[in-house]
Amino acid sequence: AEEKRLTYEQKLENANHHFSKKILEIAIEKKSNLIASADVLTTKELLDFAEKVGPNIVALKTHIDILTDFDFDETVLPLKDLATKYNFLLMEDRKFADIGNTQELQFSNGIYKISSWADLVTSQVIGGETSLDCFLNVGVIAIIGMSSKGTLTSSDYREEALKIAQNHPNVIGGVSQNKIPDDLLLFTPGVNLETKDDNKGQQYNTPEHVFKNLQTDFIIVGRGIYKANDVEKATLEYKIAGWNAYMNLI
Ligand code: S5P
């Protein structure tokens, strides 16, 4: 028998942050633990993608600075409308990694104005606990461990990173390839049903593997979905694989 894990309902009862509650409520409602990563280059592709994956995801993860034609009104406003229409969160995978003052500037300024639209942001914790104080009104997902070959996120690093994540009220969860304490939500990228690597250092596991071995809460899938010939079909495949893998453990 597998080790028991907390259900999304139990985690929702324990949740304190607006956005940990929100993402768990969406998971329960949609029967989904899938986050689609929209690593595409144009606003049109981003919005088309969001329209296709929207009904079946808990959050859309963006790298907003990849877009070649970003325009606040033409990119963010319709994206926010789709997030409302299909009830998913916007997670900007910015991976902040600087001192508090610089992160504060990066979070709210420049052309992206991340703080005005993102529900969740990723951040490294390399700058120390106080560097996370600037992330008000969003849920921070702390980078605890990375999925790439040769990452410097050793077990000692992860242990210290977890202390920061657990102590900071802005943090709702962590990105990791290892188990983390269950007062934090676990987000796991490096998930693909078809392949084990990408020849650029990425390392993949299956949804089943990451639920069983890491007791993850949310899977993050990029190329497995946005490169698929049939994006809607692939979204459903990952959604069902993720949900079944979770259900098998409760
Ligand atoms: O350790 C990590 C952390 C993240 S957030 N490894 C990752 O791959 N990611 C992100 O997840 C990465 O930046 C990319 O957007 C996504 C994985 O994409 P895929 O195409 O490899 O599934």
C-alpha cells in the first residue's frame, strides 16, 4: 500500500493564504491538478493556447518575457478575461533571484507589471527570507529544487530553502523534484508522458511517478501539451493521468 497523503479537501481546511485556498478549490471543482506551461512566442499563440487548455487546468504558467509582441492591453487584458471565463489562475514563472528592493521593482514595473495581473509568481529564495517581503497580493511558489541535470539545489540547499518557504507568509508552495512538508503545496515540473529528456538538461518523469514518489500536488506540463498536435486532447490526457495518479493515493 502507498503512504497516505492529505487530500485536496484536507489541504484546503489547513490553508491560510487566499491563493492556496483558491488553487485547491479549483482543483476540487475541476478534478484537475494540471498546470499548463505556455512557453510560446506570440500573444496570439498564448491566447489560443489559453482558450484550449483553460477548461481543464488549475493555472496557466507563463514566461511573459518570452513573448516577442507583448503589449499590456493586448496580451494581459484578454488573458485575464480567459482566466476569469475558465476559472484558472495566472502563474508567472519569473523566478525572481535578487535583493528585495530589485525584486520589488521587477515585480511591479517595466512593461510587464507582473503584480497587476499575476495570481502566483515563482521566486528563488537565494536572496534570503526578507527578499520575499515585496510579493504582496500574490502567492509565491518558492523554487526549492530544479528539474535540470546538474542543478545546484542539493539536499542541504533544499533544506535551507524549505525553512525560508515555510517561515514566509507570502509563500504558498514550492517547486521541487523531492517531497516537501505538507504545509506547503508541491508543484512539480519536468513531467512528460512520452520522453525522459530534451537534450538540454531537462529531466522528465510521468505524472504517476511524481504523485507516487513525491506526493506532489500539481504537475506542470510544457512541451507535452503546447507542442502536441492536438492540444485539447493532450490537455485531457495529462489532466486524467494527473487526477488518476492522485486518486490512487487517497
Ligand atoms: O525546476 C524547474 C522549474 C520550473 S518552473 N524545471 C522546469 O522545467 N520549470 C519550468 O517548467 C520551465 O521553465 C518550463 O517553463 C516548464 C517545463 O517545460 P517542459 O516543456 O520541459 O515541460
